[in-house]
Amino acid sequence: MSSYLKNLEKLINSELSSKVKSSIIKNNELLIETDEAELLDVVQFLKSNENCKFRQLIDIVGVDYPENEKRFEIIYLFLSHEYNLRIKVLIKFQINQTIVSLTKIFPSANWMEREVFDMYGVKFKNHPDLRRILTDYGFKGHPLRKDFPLTGFNEVRYSEKEKKVIYEPVKLEQNYRNFDFESPWEGTSYIKEIKNNNINKDDKKN
């Protein structure tokens, strides 16, 4: 498997030499990085080339790195049934950059791109129906961005009392909890106390 991956990496780098920025094999998967402008050509090659045949789009994943100049990353995961291989395609881009849609090559990208748009605010060019898919219609902001606040927004729910849909502020309360990080093999403090008390009782009886 590893030898085939290495050959595949050489093939992709030779055929797409000007379009692939970098490549690496890790955990028996090949990861290649490209630019947004080259994305369609790279994906079309991976799908149609006889030595690749990555004909299933598994997922589209967004990542947010606020400290980077190119803040966002999108990783496309593809599967080749013929060769039983997976490949990941990575692009990095700035916050206001628009990404080309893959829906013409992989129709299944429709809902995946809508989810990335909803959660991260990334816009896709030539998408047939770019709307929010997980949050409410009037929702403001993008929940998976690192600068998205954990409270201060409204949530929507149906009120049985008022018999209508109502909006109310989100309340994320977290009670204070104590954690015991002692080794479970040695026994936590409260277990030790119980054991010691039982031993003292036995000694008094004797």
C-alpha cells in the first residue's frame, strides 16, 4: 500500500507539477495542498485519471486559524473504491475569499458546502443554493469560527404555553465541578477515606 501511495504521489506531482504546492503521506493517506484557483483542475484529475479514480467525495471540512494570514483551511476527502485509497486535498485562503464550488463535479458537495458556509461563513462561487443548513434562518454569525462568542445570541424554540415560536437569549450555564486527577489504580481520595474509616472501625472491634 505504501509503495502504491508513493507512486501515486509521484504521478500527481508530475502531472500536476504547477498546481500542487506540497504533498505528504501520513497514516496511509496522501495529502496534497493546492491553490483555490487550481482546485477544479486538481479534483477533476483525481476523479478521471485511470490511476486515481477518486470518484466519491466523502466530506468537506473547514478549519479556522485566526492567527494565520490565510485564516481558513478547507480539506476535501475523497475515496477511490477501485484502489481502496483515500486522499485529502487542502486549500488555504483569507477570510473574504470566495471558493469555487465542486457541485458540477460532485453533486454531493451541495450540502457539504452549505454546512461550511453556515458554520464558517465561507462563500462558494456557482453554488446552486447557498443557504444556511444547520442554524435558524435569522441566525447571526458562524458558530465554528474561533471568535464566535459562547453566549449573547438568541435561540429559537416552540413555546407550549404561548403556542408559538419564540426567540430568547442563549444561556450556557456551567456549574463548578471538582475533578480528581489521582490514579484510578491507587484509588481516589474519597475511596481511600472510606477504606481508612472501615479499617479503624475493625481495629476498634478487635
